[in-house]
Amino acid sequence: MLNFAWLAKQSTGRRPWLFGIIPPIGTLITLLAVSAAIAGGMWLWTGLWAGALASATSFFPLLEGALVGVLGFTLVNFWFNREITTFMLSTREARDDFVFGQKSNPTNLRKLVNHLRQEVNAHFRKKLGKDHRDIPMPRLLTFTDDAVKIVTVEGRNPGKAAIAFSSGTFLYEKSNMDQRQLAALIEMELVKIYLRRGFSRTIVGMGSDLASTLQNLNASGSWFYRVLGFLAGPLQFVLLLERAIHRSYEYEAAGHVVECGRGVDLIGGIDKKVCSTLETLPTNEELKQNQTKHQRKPYNGYFKWLIKPIADWIDKNEYAGDDKTGSRFVSFFDILVREGGYYINELWKKEPRATNLKAYLRPIIAANIDGKNVSMDNATTVQVKKIREHDIQVNKKLYDRIPAKDHYDVIGPKGTGYVKPILHSANRRATNPAQTNEESTSMRLRPRVRSN
């Protein structure tokens, strides 16, 4: 039985081997099989004309020079990636005391990121000991886009990193996100910046730029460069491998965010990025119960020993709200198309599908409750609150290691992620929004959403 959740997991190793260069063997085998299928399909689909065109290019002496140009451009792009991103997004630097979202939830971005930077440093200082090296403050930029987007340049070293935020990131009335949830998303980016150090990750970064360059050739307006992109068809494995490594970094970074005590907020932030207007979300345990409630009656017909495992897979993967009066046989192919499409979409992205990332996070966001280890995978509403309390206590240990001058208490152990709006024009230049627990609690603009 084809299980796309398992296939997606196989295609993205949760922790690469050899200092982050090589995915696990299972991932390599899976990607080899998928890339072979894709490359073979491309050749069959394009037919003889494409093969003839590719052969014709062998007569062009420019081919060798073009390939050298691609490699050269990749090196330049790797070295100047921060500067290129800065001008390509038409960004503006976010300086000291720039306050965003003043009419809804005033956010001093540099203070927020600096608090998280110190938190990440404290986390790795404890974890790595003498091998730890503090990361400096990354360049902070903003660009125009109404959606919530965070673009990170990990840099050729942590000192050349940058994080660019879309203007929509701070439209809290639209994104429905609070500063604690935003902080968890930003902390993931800071962890990735921290981990981009040493020779191995530099090689991966350069390989990533090369793979992206080859991929972009296919979209070129020049037929010559499109041919080069086509010739890279057999290199599908390299392209898929590069993206798989990046997805594994996302999982790795998310795990460190959980260890910093921001796991519940991270899942909340992921949910808000997927659908910002969802105000009430049941726990994952309640969602599973709802799925069971709306499933078909278990299959008990002919050839039960053979058909029942397939029928159970169909029942598990049908959406709870779907009409169940139709044939399971037809539903089977509907599910294959849908889940196969999700899987293929993820293969070509550097970020894992939100559903898969949350499935990875829920079991590791846990707390000891009444002598039992309870995770977000099976916690009740009351237990989720206790897991959050546990998270806060874990985070407080890091908070106590941060110099007091670097505290941004809106996202600290006592902060709720909300600050009093600055509505009067005379106060718009306020540079340090109130950060006490009492004020931020009393000024909450909306109830906290329960996150699964």
C-alpha cells in the first residue's frame, strides 16, 4: 500500500549525516528512485525533438563557456547572497527603535530579534560548551508584500546573514498572529543561521546555489539557456537532494525551537501562516476523534484479509467532511491523486509541508503531567495548557541567562505576545512599547487560539 506520509518522511531525513552533508541512506534511495522516474518521464514526454536539440548543442563551442559561466555566477551569488537579496527584494533596513504594527500590536523588531538571538546563543552555549560561538545580530530588512513572509539569507558565515520581513508580517489584524508566535518562527531562522558554519555547511550552501541556478535556467527567456536547463534533466537527483537537505534543516531547526520552550507557539505560528482567520482550532486528539466519528463502517466483505488493509487506508485518508456514499474504489484513486500531488509539491520546495512539520513537532512537544508523558499528539485542551506552562518554565531558564538589557518581555516568560496599541498620532514615535506582564495581559486584542 502506497503511504504518502511515509514516502514524504523517507524523502526528507530529519537529521542529515556527516555534519549535515549527507541524508540517511533511506532518503538517498528514495530520492534516487523519484529522480529517475522524473528524468525518465521528461525524456519520454519531450520526445525525439528534444533529444535532437540537445545533441545539436554539442556543436556549439559556447556550451563549455556557458557552463563555466553558470559555475562562476553560482560562486558570485553565494558570496554576495545577502547583498543580492537586499536589492532584489527592494528592502529597507529596520534600524533601532523602528516600531511595526503600532495600531494593533507594536513590535520593536530589533529588540525582539536580539532577545531571540541571545536565547539561541544561550541554548547552544549550554549544548555545545567550548565549541559554541555566538552569532552576531543579522541584518534586518523589510519589503513590501501583504502575505506573512520571512526570507532568510544564512550567509557565507553567520556574520553575513540577513532576515527580511514582508510588511504583511506585522499586519496582526490580518495575520491573527501574536508576537510570541512570530518569535517562534523567527527563532527557527536564527537557528538555521547559527548552524550555517564550518566547511560542510558551506559546501551544502554552494551546492544549493548551483542547483537553484540550474533550475532557474529552465525559466530563461533564451532558448540556449533552456537547453542547458534541459541537459540538467539527468541531474534531477541533485536538485531533489538539495531541497531534501534544506527541508531536513527545517526539521532540525524546529527541534531546537522546541528545546528552547517555544514549541506550542511554533505550531500556533505555523497554523496562522496556513489560515490566519481560523479562530478556534481543536486539539489534535479531538481532530482524530472527529475523523473516526465520520469514517465509513469498517469493511467486512469478501476477501477481508486482502481488501480490509486497503479499505482501512482509504478510510483513514478520506476527509472527514467528504460524502461517504460513493465507492471506496473510486475514493482510492481520488486520494492517490491528492496525496501524490502534495508529495510532489513538497519535493520541489525547501520547506516541508506544514502538515508534515506539525506531525513531526507534536510528539516532541511534551510534558510530564500527573506522572505521564503527554505530548501535543494526544493532549486534551486542559493538558495543552499544562504543556504550555512547561514550555514557559523551560524558556525561563534561557531567559535568565540573557543580559537584562537585552530582554524583550513581550515574548518573555511573562509576556503574552500582545502590547497596547499606539493609536494617538502624538504617540506614534514611541520607541519602546510597554512590556510589563500586567499591561500586555490587559491589552490583549483577541483570545488565544487553541493550536493542535
